[in-house]
Amino acid sequence: VYPGPRNHDGLLFDEVPVEDGIATAALVNKMVNDLTALNESGAMGCPPEVLAQSWDTDMIWYGPGGIGASYTIPRYQEQHQLPFRNNLTGKKFNGHVCRFAEGNFACFFGWPNLTNTPSGGFLGLPGGNVSANMQVVDVYYRKGDKLSENWVLIDIPYWLSQQGVSILERTTNIVNPS
């Protein structure tokens, strides 16, 4: 279970300036546009300078089960971003159903918002030629003029099921062998 924001200010009980939400949304949109341009370029890596335009150097990324969490841009890149970029091909951003921000927090989600094909290695799985959709929810926290924290929920069972892997069925068979 991942913690809430490190500043312990995730519950907004009072009005916050509209300008704060606008600044947070603009920063998240800039980050999304930077990564989309990188995907469209076909580049598999990502220079840390690209992330440093939007992310604080001591950022924390809280990923879904099976992926884990990372602290700092270099660790995030080593533990999640580069395995994701290098082991999934044909990445296509499909858009978001909704993006919103209030104060220093922003969120977006899409059903699906990303399509990709595993080339092997991501989550320790073999490659294949099945393009699969990811359903993702991202929640961001802005500190000053940079993103500081990101909670990411990816429906990994759904993504795997499109590739013919049913982890729920597999688990049922392990727990209840016939």
C-alpha cells in the first residue's frame, strides 16, 4: 500500500486558487506532450533532461503491483521507464477520457489510453506480436514548478489477458489444483 503525499496535504478541505489547478494541469500536459513526442519519434531511450523539464529531481513514482516504486529520476528510469520504453513497441497514446486538476493535484485516465506490443522482457515476460491496450489512471502532485509524486494504476490483469495470459485463472489453479 503506497502512502499519500509526503506533505500530507492530499485532502483539500478549503478552496484553493484556480490558478494553482491551471498551473498543475499545464505542467502535466507538458509532460504528456514531451513523452508523446518521444514515442512518435521512435526513440527507445529517454534522456533524463526530458524528464527534468517537468519532474523534480527527488520525484517519487508509485507504480502498480508487479512494477513497484522508484525514487529520483535516475532510479525511475532504471526501474520502470527504460524497461517500459525498451520492451514495449508500437506505443500509441489513445488519449484520456478525462484530465482534471485542483490545487497541486492532477489526474487523468483512459480506457484505453495506451496501446503497445511486448517485445520481450517487460515484467519478465516473453515477447509476442499481440498489440494490447493499457487502462491507466495517473494521479500527480506538483511541488513548485515541478511534478513531485505520481501514483499510477495500470490494469495489468486486463493487459495480460489480451495476450492470452490469465493470471486470475493461473492463480486459481495454483490455489485449487485439480
